[in-house]
Amino acid sequence: MKLNYSKATLIVASLFLFGACKNAENKEVTISQDTIQKESKKVNDFFKQQFQETLDRHPMYQTYIGITKDADKWDDSSEEFQNKELELTKQALQWINDSVNVKALDEATKLSYDLYKQSLENTIADDKYRLYSYPVNQMHGAQAEIPAFLINMHQIKSKKDAENYISRLKGIEPMFAQLVAGLKKRQEAGIMIPKFVFARVLDDSKNLITGQPFDTSSKKSTLLNDFENKVSKLEIDATEKEALIAEAKKALKENVLAGYTNLINTLEAQEKVASTDDGAWKFPNGETFYNNALQRTTTTTLTANEIHEIGLKEVARIHAEMKKIMEKVGFKGNLQEFFKFMKTDKQFYYADSDKGRKEYMDKAEFIIDSMKTRLDELFITKPKADLQVKAVEAFREKSAGKAFYQQPALDGSRPGTYYANMYDMASMPSYQMEALAYHEGIPGHHMQIAIAQELQDVPMFRKLGRYTAYVEGWGLYSEFIPKEMGFYSDPYSDFGRLAMELWRACRLVVDTGIHAKKWTREEGIKYYTDNTPNAEADAVKMVERHIVMPSQATAYKIGMIKIIELREKAKKALGEKFDIRKFHDVVLTNGPLPLNVLENLVDKYIASAK
């Protein structure tokens, strides 16, 4: 990073009005438009430079957003690299503090300045928690994400792309050596992966080195199958294809096998000494770490106890609404009996077969396509990027979540993707299909993330930023919007919407329960099975997610509550002048934001609309 900016000369004109009295009255200082324009440009140029330099140091992120510059490399996760990143962050903050006349920034740049400065300050403050994570876990661990990255992100459209893929296969060995070093350093610091995680990640790891060319079975390994399928579509001669495949096999047998073997050996050794303590309270200074994590996740000052209480109240409210639906459909019995009915009645589940999976995916596509026809009712700004629906790939479906979203490439070469997990059909009831599709697809994550990526005259760090409470709050809010549009016409489907919201309310209770109140994994699972209609498998996965991602799951409900609160505030203030499309424009056309900043923008919208 080069911080060679000189301080701009500020042209400040002071206006003085002289009256009959002897003392001159010094009026408010004004700044010329030329100065505002120059200072704002200087700061935005700095943001652009910072983003580009960060991008140059992160090859995987380049690929993620559709840039092929360093597509033969992996990210560096060494301690030396992390120390360098911290130093560069401190240099950037120093420039922000010393070289900018904040009063001479236009409104949009001032917002970018505030967000960027806060991000730098948080990154520096949080460095003391550098090791407070599980880089190998059942949710998003490297053991599964690296092959998923190659399969889903690394496109092969040329011979060079194929050669880059092979280089990345070779790079798995040194990359996993850095991963292992990080795991051992965490163990020394008293931050160990919980006992239950090992079986999941070891299973993932061993699956990746099963099949050809790792053994003599008739089945090809996951990565070889992917590489061969992609290379087969290239318009090059057969000899070149054969040579590329042979080189890929060699890299798999030597480098990929060595990398995974090193990881497996390390995990098997750590498993023997791992404990069943699950909460962040077990970490050194665990309570302080968790409270900080909650603040970062929710972008609020809510404490663990306050979030826990909000969750309990929301669970009670949603239970009351569910009882009304229970009465509407004429069910005789209590809510727990209704939950059991919803869990077990075959009418709500697709068959655990290829036919059943196809029927589910066809219906998911229909739900998305139906909502696409109604977007003009909700949005002024809409993304250019399309949305596709896909099933989670077989190699990672066992450990992946039930549904998730993958953003489109910046250059439009890859659409956004709504993934549905077909591994356990008992965890994918038909009555939750609508809410899942609205959350992960449209009007949920695809609208928010794709619109942000396509914003003009906004720094890249804002387009691609992530404030979890904002992003996931919008996703959960997007489950609710279709209800107001006449969707969820089937009362069972409306129950599914409430069940999804209830699930997020329970997250507030269980996340804080595990990490602040020392609940066990089993207590967390029981809370979900006692209070929701979801399958026990869902409860197990969710609790295990809480454990490896402290605070993350609190973002959804806290974010949704704030967005609805702001919408009601605008509706009350504006009356007939309120336009939901304009409100959504305020929420979505500034990129991801902390909730307090979002509230400030809504207040400005209200004032201007009046």
C-alpha cells in the first residue's frame, strides 16, 4: 500500500458581516464547491486504491468477484501475512485521521468515510481475537470450502484457466500446511475445536481423497470429476486435454493428497484431547470476546441478556400467532401436538428419492419465477444479474446448511444462485419452501446483494461489504413482505413463514444461552425441539452452527426488528406519502450498513419526503 497523498490545500472563505457595533460578527465558515469536489475525490481515490491493493493480496476474492488476475493462487493465511495486514490497516487509519478535511466532504463521501474509518478501527481493536475462530468446522471449514471454491468459482473457459486450476491443486499442500499451523497455534492458546466437530470435518476431508486417482475404484474423485467435465468442454485438441488431465491427476495424487493427509493427521490428534465444552465462555477472556462479537454482529449495543429476553418475548408472540392458524385449519390439540403433526404428516414432505428431489426443485423454481413477476410492486431499483436455483452438490450436502445464497460475479459472467439442500428431505418441509426461497432468493439476498454490487459512484468496499444484521435482517424481512402481497395463501405455508421466523427468534435465546449462560449442546437442541416444528436434525445442525459461529445467528431477528421498526416509523410520519418502493430504495441503494447508520438515512428520507 502506498500512502503518498499530500495534504490538500483547503480554500476556506469566512464571511463577515459588520454592523454598527464595534465588534465584527464572525459568521459560519463555508467551504467552496471546488474544495468539496477535490477533497471528496481525494478520499474516494484513496478508497479505490485501498480496495485494489487489498484485492491484489487476496487471489480467492478476485475469483469470487469474477477477476482472473491471480487465478493460479490461494490466499495467504500465515501469521506473517496477518501481521502485515494489521500494519497496513493501521497505516490506512493514520491516513484517514491525518490527511482528510472531513468538513470538506460531500454527503455521500462523508458516509463512506465514516463507514471505512469505523471498519478500520474495529479491525484493529479485534486483532486481539485473531485466533478466536474455528478455520475448520462443519459449516464453512476450509476442508470443504476449498473444493467447493474450485467447483463453483473457478471456471475453465480456456487452456490457461485449466492450467490455473492445476496450479491451485498443487497449492493445496502449502495452503493446508498454513491451516494446520493455525490450528496448532489455537490449541496452544486454549482455543480448541469442540469434540463433535471432528467427525464432521474428518468425514469431509476423507471424502475428498476418495475415488480416482487416489484409489483404483471405478468412481472418480470429486475434484477430478469436476476438472475433467470442465476441460472436456474446451475447444482444444484431444491430446492437449489428455495432457491437462494427466497433470491434474498428478497434482491430486501428490499435492492434494499430501495436504489433506496432513490436515487429517492433525485433526485426529486434536480430537483425542478435545473437550465437550461448547460456548465461547471457555475461551481466555471468553465473556469479553462474546460481548464484542454481539456488538459487531448486530451493530447495536444490546447485551447478551437483553438479546436473550428479546428472543423469549418473540418466541411467545409467534407461538400465539401459530395457535390462530391451528384454529383456522381446525386442528384439535395443543401447539406441541400441532408441531408433531407438522413434523410427521407425509403430506408436507417430498419423497426421499430422485423424483421427490426433482419435484422440490421444480417447485422452488416456480416460487422464484412467480415473485420475479411482482418485483415492480416493491422496488424502483432492480438488479441486472439474474437468479438461478440449484441443489447443493453431493460432496458437501451432508454438512452444508439447508439453504443459502451465492452472489453473482461482478462482471455478469455468473448469476446469483439460490441453493437448496436435498440431502435430508425430512428437513425440507413443503410448508417452508416459500419462506426459504424469498429469504435466499428474491426479494431477499439476491435483491440486496446484487443491487449493492451494481451501484454506481459507490466505493467497492461498500458494494461488497457485509454487516450481518443488515444483510440477514433484510433476508428475514423479505420472508415477511410476500405475506403483505397475498402470498402464503395456504395457511400451512403461512405457518411455515411463522416457523421460519420462530426459528430465528429461538436463535436469540440459544446463541446467548450457549455462549453466555453455559448451556450445553443438548440443552440448546432441546430448546429448539420443544419450541419449534422443525426436525431434530435441524435443531442439531443449528446448535452446532451456534457453537462454531458465536453471535452470528443473532443478526437475523435483530436486523428484521430494526427494519420493520424503521418502516413503521416512516409510515407513521409520512401517512399517504409513504411509498414502500422508495423506502426499499433507501434501504438497498447505499450498500450494506450498520443499523444505526441505516436509521439515520431513513430519518433523512422522512424529512425530505415531508
